[in-house]
Amino acid sequence: MVSMQCDDEYPKEASSNPYGYGLTLHLNDDQCEALGIKAPLRAGAKVTIKAMAYVSNVTESVEDDGDDAGNDVSLCLQITDMELNPTGKQVDGAALYAGSDSE
């Protein structure tokens, strides 16, 4: 795993999110149900995400900040399929998510 925390040189959202814009996923009720989440998770609980995505946009530009020799490249990824598991727990084949930390 690689940390996505931004250096100070990259713009961030107005909030104090150290990971920058676009790295927050919001799941609606139907999506939570599809992942097997039947009870609210405790705020701060850690989960493991496995996802399938496709590259929806690519940009390449000439290096402008001098931090490396190659061109700057950025990607937009559209997540299409996802699996969510509580950290440190095994998941059976019937459900992707076994329950909340409170169970």
C-alpha cells in the first residue's frame, strides 16, 4: 500500500483533509447494502478496500516543478466494482462485509 497523503505543494480542499481532493468515497444506502453493511460502522474504524476501476481521463504535461526528470502524468479512475472488509478479519464467500465493529 502507498500513502496518498499530499505534500504541501499540492492544493487541498478547503477542509483539513491531508489526502487532497477526490480521495473520499461516499456510499449511499443501496451501495452499503450491496456490500453487506447492515449496521453503522464506528467512526474511525479501519476497513480494507479492493476495487476495480477504469481509467476515464489521462493528462500529461511538461515537467514544471522540477522534482523529477519526466513529464507530469495524472489519472482519473472511475471505480466500477468494490469490496469492503473490516481490517484484520477474514470474509466468508457469502458476504463481502461480515458486520460492524460493535457486533
